[in-house]
Amino acid sequence: RLLYEAVRAIGFSKDFAGKRILVTAGATQEAIDPVRYITNHSTGKMGYEIAKAAHFRGAEVTLVSGETALSVPPGIEFVQVISAEEMYRACTELASSCDVIIKAAAVADYRPAHTAEQKMKKGGELTIPLIQNKDILKELGQVKRSGQILVGFCMETQNLLENAEKKLNAKNLDMICANTIGTPGAGFGTDTNTITLLTKNGAKIPLPNMSKFDAGMKILDEVLKLNGEK
Amino acid sequence: RLLYEAVRAIGFSKDFAGKRILVTAGATQEAIDPVRYITNHSTGKMGYEIAKAAHFRGAEVTLVSGETALSVPPGIEFVQVISAEEMYRACTELASSCDVIIKAAAVADYRPAHTAEQKMKKGGELTIPLIQNKDILKELGQVKRSGQILVGFCMETQNLLENAEKKLNAKNLDMICANTIGTPGAGFGTDTNTITLLTKNGAKIPLPNMSKFDAGMKILDEVLKLNGEK
């Protein structure tokens, strides 16, 4: 902890001093009943490393996270959520006070239309009707205030850059971090990632495979540039 | 590790020496697509503690486990599985060579009828048709050989003992460990549990709240008794 604090204090330039950053991380859990739920393979590592990098660079960081096996980096304000609906409430409450919002969480697009109060008994055929969750990123894009930087993530198994660009424009983002599964050393659960950054100015910045912390640093570098251009 | 080995060597009577035990643990993951899946809140702790207790008492232990955040206790043969189907294959392969089978895993009853090869895109209404997974415990009960002890678990939110007794009989078990969620200090993710053991001889043994390791020891005590009666 002491070493961590020393590294934080002297190892990094404080170019985010005075900035409030909201980072989201992890997967949400959408309950089917008290026992079963729908989730995804996000482990939260990417978001936690971004939060740590921003804190090292002097930002005041709030991390809103789904359930993960990770420990919260010291010095970061932490908000625990379970479902996409809780993630929505936390983000919309915090967003307006933040200069930068980086949404690295893998929020479920859908949830079961009904959550059973008791464990469902087995028997016969079953289908789970789903309803769409609110699109947090899109809503934050709609209420984005002047000077605020909004960064999203995009995880695809095909047509990565095409889908990323669509999402960047449709949701009024300043930047999107496109990553894929199926690439070795990238995606869910790994300590490294291979990301391409796309900005609203049309820049496409393919990053080589690197640690998620280093990728977080690169993302923050681009955020600063976008901030300077605003 | 040295201390662990010393405790194992001298801290426990070796009343399971020469016995092969199969223990299952954790939740299975049933893929919707490469990103999303259905799972449950089991963390694997109960099964891992039973495996450890059996190893301490001299058994040759194989642990078949879904994805967990736990580390495998030393000296135990470990088989990693993801889905209920993989769990089924591992268990049916191993079962016949084991003297005792304790199924503490929370295996999904259902899986999506189709697993999408690519990440599904958002849009409109969606339902997930499910199909039943094979009933591993029931199949093991059907092929149980003379002298073999088969122990199941039962997690219910209501009518616990009634459902447990039904399952005990329907699946030809020797014992069932009934536990519930909603009781403080019991169920998923906790270090303690409150279990009632029901045997095929009609015994109902309500255990007080205790560590999952101690609960594992009690389960093994009853297994030995049942074994003596065979």
C-alpha cells in the first residue's frame, strides 16, 4: 500500500488533476430467479485498470462496477451495482458532475421480462422472454454537456470497426475503444488487450497488444487531446 | 503449503484411506453466444471444502468444477468444466471407479436451445428458448453399483425438506444435503452454511450453522456410516 502510494505520487504526471472521471467496469447480472441469472464474460479488469491509471494521473475517480473478483484500487470512490438497471441509476446520477466518462462495463442489453421470486422448478419446455435494458451510453450521449468527454467500449466478434463507428456516431460519443474476443491476449479476463481507438474527429488509432493498464494510459492520452480540442 | 501438508498428515484420522471420492463444485455456464451466458450464484466453496476434508481424511479425491475464483487445494485431482454437458461427460466417465460421489455443483437444469456463433446484435424483442440438460445425478443413481454411495445437494427457496426428500427418492441417492438461500450465513458465496442431511434410511440430521469445511466433515461422517450399513 505504501509502495502503491509512492508510485502514484511520484511515478506519473498529474495531467488529470482537478478532473472528475466516472469509469464503469465489469458485467451486470440479470436475475431469472433468486438462483439463476444471465451475465457475460467481462471480469472488470479493463475498467479497473483505467480507473487506476486515471487516479495515478491525479483525477478524482468514481468507479461504478458490477460484481467482480477484483479488489478496489485504493483512493477511488467505489459504487457496487448488480443489474443493468442499477448501473443505469448510478451512472445517470453521477454523470453530470463528471468531466470525463469512460464506460468499460459490459452492460446486459436485455434482462428477463420477469424475475421469479422463488427458484423455478424444473419441468418441460421453457423460454425466457427478454426485454431491452435502457441504453446508458446513448442517454449519456444525449445529455452530454459542453466540454464533457464521453468514451464507450465496443466488443464484437465480427465487423469490429464498422460496428464501432456506427456506435460512436449513433450515441454521440467522443471516442470508442473497439476490442474483440478471439484474438489471443485480448478481450475478457486477460491481463492484456488489443484495442483500436476511434475518435469523433475520424482518427483511427490501432494500439498494439499491451497490458490493460497501459491501454488505459493510452485511452487517457487521447481523452486529454480531445479535451484540448473542445 | 508445508503447514497445510502437516495439518493434513497429522491433524485428521485417515478413515477414508483407500477410498476414491468424486466431488463436483461450482456453477456451470450455458452459452447464449460468445459473450453472454446463463449461470447461477454458486461460487464452488461448499464443494471445494468437501474435497479438502476428504483429502485430509485420506481419500483419493477428484474434483470436477465449473469456473470459480477459488484455487484448487493441493493433492487433489482437478477437472475443469464449463457447461452442464461437460460436467455430465466428466462425471459419467469418472463415476464407476469411485466409491463415493458427492455432487455439490449447481448444474444448470436448462441451456439455450441454440448457441449463437457470433455475438448477437441488439434489436427488438428477444426470447431465449431453453432445453433441458441431462440430469447427471439421476443417471448416476440409475447406474449406481453395489456399495457405492451417492450424495446430492438441494438448494431451494421454499418447501426445502419436502423437495429434498422427493429428490432423494427419485434419484436413488443415499443422502441429500438440503440448504437454502435467504438464511443468513448460509447458501451461495458464504464461508458458512446451514444444512440438513436426509438419508435414504429416513434420518433427518439438521446441522447448526458452521463453516463449510466443518459441514463437509459432517457429510463425510454420515457417508462412512452409510457405507458401514451397506
